[in-house]
Amino acid sequence: MRLREKGKKDGEVVTLGWDEAQTALQAGTHDVVNDADDGRAISGEKGPEPDPPADDLDAKTNAELEALAKERGLDTSRAKTKADLIAVLRKP
């Protein structure tokens, strides 16, 4: 849990485990931090959505995907579905 020392609006944010955080909150020495200044999700919040892939593989047909994989020299023998083909093509 992210906490800040009570009364220090610009104080350092500390991350404590549940038990330690509850102890600090009950003692009245810290407040919960409800903002994510770094742009990341904080405990209990949904994080930002990942960027969509920069390729157009989802719009291609299975035949087009197989041709592209062959062109790149990739093994698609284990790919059973379109999603499998796309995973092979996107694998770094």
C-alpha cells in the first residue's frame, strides 16, 4: 500500500505491506496516497491499456500469415489457429 507521512503533501511516498500499512494508518502517522504521479497503477487500480501492436497481422488471412512466416523463415508447424500464427510472427 502506498502511504505518505501525514501532513506532508509533498513528502516521500512509501510502499508498505498490508500489516505495516494498517499499523501506520491506525497510529495516525500516515495517509493513503490516492494519486499515481508516475503514471502507473496503484494498488487496486487498473493500469493503462497496452499499446496496440504496430503491425496489421490481425487483419490478414491465415494464408497471408503463413506466407509471411515462410518468407521470414519461421516454423509454423505447431500453429493450429490464426492466433497461433500471429504469436509465431510476433515472437521476438
